[in-house]
Amino acid sequence: MVRIFLHTENKRTPGIFSQSRILCETMDFQRSMTLRVIEDKGKEIYELAEKIFPICRSLTGEGVRETINSLNDYIKQDGLHFDIHEVPTGTQVFDWTIPKEWKIREAYIEDKQGNKIVDMKDNNLHVMGYSTPIDKWVSLSELKECVYTQSEQPTMIPYVTSYYKERYGFCMSQVQLDSLEEGEYHIFVDSELFDGNLTYADLIIPGDTDNEIMLTSYTCHPSMANNECSGPVVLSALIRFVNSLKNRIYTYRFVLNPETIGSITYLSQNLEHLKERLVAGIVLSCVGDDRDYSIVHSRYAQTIADKSLTAVLKGKQTYTEYSFLKRGSDERQYNAPGIELPVVGFCRSKYGVYPEYHTSADNMGLISPAGLQGAYETMAQWICCMEANHNYKMTVLGEPQLGKRGLYPTISQKGSYDEITAMMDFIAYADGKNDLFDISEIIGVSPYNLLPIIEKLKNNALLA
């Protein structure tokens, strides 16, 4: 008997599954699904994030490839690897065109004495993404025309890009800019834009059916920990988790691409397949802090992805639901008119909401092993629930006699019923009309906490 330990709390039904760490026995639904022990992954995932954090990523280029190679090094321990795809500059992808590839070697500002004012070697946010080459001396007033700051957060370096209009630029804190003295400054960017490729990666883990679940994240932001590193590293850990599942019902599709143009590119090459086979998808973004859990719903919030992830999140101590009107990551592309795939976004603190977003304060101190562990466990629970999601129906007429099967206390006394309340409520609504997530919503118990109940009822031939 293999067992899974996952941290979970249920705030909806006091007295039911109240311990801080619950035990979920191996499920035996209609197939023998064997799950491997989920150990404390937070530290391991955090260390992977530390490895890719320094890489200077952008929409295209070697930073993207280096990041994917690092993630491949991690998953190859289980004999897995991402397939890497290159799409040439100028390729038409729906209404968009693949841009030129960007390569940068060096960027800095120095004063007359040769002192480096900013240097991308110290923080790659100091150079504006996709900056064109420049090598000239400028006055302070001219310098300020190509320097970007975040005035309302004066101590932070902002993240700034210019993908589709050629220009150069630098970023620094408002405090640093205000401290500069009159004089001449040397601005230098050693970069090039050239016909190259946009890089994305995917990995397919087959199941018993061709029906698919997709998890995706993006690889286009430079050194920001929550709004970049957290998504790809949690996704990579989930690849290893899914690979450990035996007799998977679903086929799992994992995708890494630059945000927006990358997902548009992926859809342009895989839309027909996804429309035919995709059951549910989740975009992982900003999943490394420990402040909140969040779902960004699909356009009409009516897909199985919406229903299932919301049901799992309701078992958390705190979570926030955002409508599609608050979208901002690749869930936009998967839900666009004509695309209309069942895809939602999953975050801890949502992008654009937490104050460190798109600044130098989004560093490795913002995310934590505990935060990454929480995101990983939530997605692992969701995967287990998706695998277990059926319309359940009791096999006997009337209320079953649970006592003779060892499922009900043999002594009846006030206060002795709490632990079987969830089972009795589940039985009451297992009429063939409701799936796992419907029943979870009706009775107020997390779907993950219902899995041991399903197992017990199945083992006693009470549930079909």
C-alpha cells in the first residue's frame, strides 16, 4: 500500500479531516492507480529556482534555451526531457509575426571617472528588454530620456521591455536617478537583433486515454523569482509527479513558452489537436510566495477547469477568485474568441496584485520553499481529483448499512458522528447525477478529502 501525505486544511466542515497533515490511501477507482509518496518538495523546487534565477531571459534567445536546458537536467533524473521547438523569425502565427531574435552581451552606464552607475552584470533588469545597440556619451538630461524608473516605488528597479519597437533603454531606481550629478555619462549596450528563432518546449506523458490535461508556464522574464522562475520550476516538479502515477487515465501535456507570442505560436501549431482532446488546462504563474492562492477564471467560468480548481482551492485557508476581466497571462490566449479552450490561471499572489511584481523586489527572498511546496501540493491534489472525477452512484437501494462493513461506529452517542458525516453526505448525493466536484460543492468538503471515502465505498462494493 503506497501512501501520499499532502498538507491540507478544511475550513468548511469543522471536525472533518481537521488534522494539519492528512493521510490519503492509494485510490482504487475503476483502475489500479498507484501514487508515489509526495515528499517535502519545497526545498528541492526552490533550489531549482535559484539555478535559473540569474539567467537573462527575454522573448527569444539563449536565455530561454539555457532555462529549458536547466529544467531538462532536473527532469532527466526520471528519464524525461522536453522537446525543444524553434520557429523562425518572420513566421506568421495567426495575427502575429515571430520577431527577430535578441542577443545581448553587455550593458552599462558609466561616469567620466569610469565608475559603473548601472551594469546588467549586477542585475539584468538594468537593461530594457530587446534594447538595440548604443555606444555614446550623453548629458544628464539626455540620459534621463532613456532611463526608466518606478516613481511610486522609488527604491526598486522596474522591469521594462520594448519588443515590437526598436529602441534602447536602461532601468534604475528613482532614488539612484535622483542622486546623479550633472555631467556626461557613457551609455553602452552590446546587443543585436537578427533573424533567428522563437523557442518553446513541450513534453507529453501518455495515459490510458487520448483525453488530455495541460499544464503550461512561460520562460521570457529575466531575474524575477515569483513572476517567472516559480512557474517553470513547479511545472517541472509536477512532470515528475505525474510520471510517478500508474495507470493514468489522462494524457498530460506540459508546455513552456514565452508569454503571449509563445502561446499564440503554440496554438497556431496545435489548435485542432487541443480542441479535440483537451479536457482542462492550467497556466502556472507567480506560484512561489506564501500569501494567497488564486484562480483566474476562463471567459465564462463554466469549464471543468474552473469548477475543479475552485473546488480544490476551497479547501485552502485563503484563496481569491478573479474573473476573466482580471486576466493578464496566457489564459488570455487560450480563451480568445475562436480558440475557447477550457484553461484557467493558477497563482499564489496574482500577477499585478502583489507590490513586488515586475520590479527588482521580486527576488529569491520573495518566494520560499513553503510557498512553492504549497503550489506543488495544490496542483498534485488537483491532478489526483481530476483522475478520480466520475459521476458516482451507490450500488444498493436506500441507505447502506455501514456498521456491518466497519464503516460506522458500533456505539451511537452524541458527538461520535463527526468523522462519518462527510461519508454520509457523500452517499446522499452519489446518485449518478453528480461528479466529484459537484458533490464537493454541495456538501462543503474538499474533493481531495473525499478521495479516501470513495476508496472505502469502492472497496466495499457500494459505489460505481
